[in-house]
Amino acid sequence: MAEAVGHTVAARGMCCVYGDTGLGKTVAVEQALHLLPGRVPVWRAVAGVAPGLPQLRASLCEALGLPSGALPHRAGPASRALMRALAEPGVLFLDDAQRLTPPLLDYLRQLWDAPGCAAALVLCGAGSERALARASALRSRVLTWHQVGRLEPSQVLQTLTLFHPVWAEVDPDDLARADEQMARGNFRTWAKITSHVYAARERGPARPVDRELIEQACARLGPYP
């Protein structure tokens, strides 16, 4: 992810990050953006549910620090203000991009086609690749496609120890058992397990993170982990 986002930003291009729900796409993109040089501005926006063009413009204006009053509802001035802002090098991270309809994606394409645009665009979301498939003009401009998959069993230990220190001394076999029976490589499920394990350790700091504690944490996830 760091390589995909870093290259896209350096090339001032577009990137589509996709994969099933709960696999850690947003977390991975945020980490990759955090690793960019500090001088690179990062603007963050989230596509609302069934947004119209005024809602998208308002989200973009807010992300870019532009006036959030009447401007987004005035198509011409809003678009010109966005184009001026995007003439500065930086990267816009737009999450839940699968919610955008073809006309909204084409509006993004027009902003990025404007002369002088120097910003990169990272679109992320479960199903975002299918949304872009319906907007051929924007799809053809995507420089990098990055699919996020489930954690492989061999990746679980390293990923979790990097994610939270509560896993620093855990038995790898206990993690493998929990992944096979509950998490199945889903990062969001592991984040919830981590939360319950951490809470248990806060209540009893001397308690080891063993199979019993992990199983208790998994039990709190209910029938729909």
C-alpha cells in the first residue's frame, strides 16, 4: 500500500484501493499517507450516502479548507475554487468511493482534467472498482489499482504486533487458532478482538494474553464477527 500510494502521489495520478468489507483498506491507506513526506498536504473526504453533486462539492470544499457556506451550491464558483485549490501539489483521499454515481465520478474527472491540476487522487472503498467500471472516462485515468485481500495466516502475527503492543508476547499458535476459527484474515474482526483483549488487560494487568483470554474476547463478538 505504501508503494502504491507513494508512487501515485509522486506521479500526481489517481489510485483506486478496493477489496471486501473489513479488510483494513482505510487503515492501510491512512498509514501509507502518514509515511509520505511531511510537506505533502493530505486532504480527506468521505462520500456520503447517496450524495448529489452539491453534497460532493461541499465535502470536497470542506476537505480542502474552502468556504463551506453557500459556495458548494453555486456550481461555477465552487468548481473554480476547487480547481484553484487542486493546482497545489497534494493528495485527496476520498473514502467510500463506491457510493459515487457515474455523474459524480465524471465531475471528479473534470476537476482533475483542469489545466494546472497538480494533486493526486486516492479513491477507496469496498466495491469502488465496480463504481469506476461504470465511469469509463475516469476509470481510464486511474494510474494504480490496489486490491486489499484477507490477511494470510503467515501475516497475522507480524501485523497484529505492529498494530497494538498488547500482542507483543502472544503465542503464535493461539493467534493462528483464533484466526482460523473466528477472524479468518479479516482485519476489522482482529481490531475488535484487540479491543476486548486490551480492555481485559486493563482490568487485570497481570493477566497473560493466552488462549483463554483470546477465546473470551472472541466470544464477545457474537454470531456476526
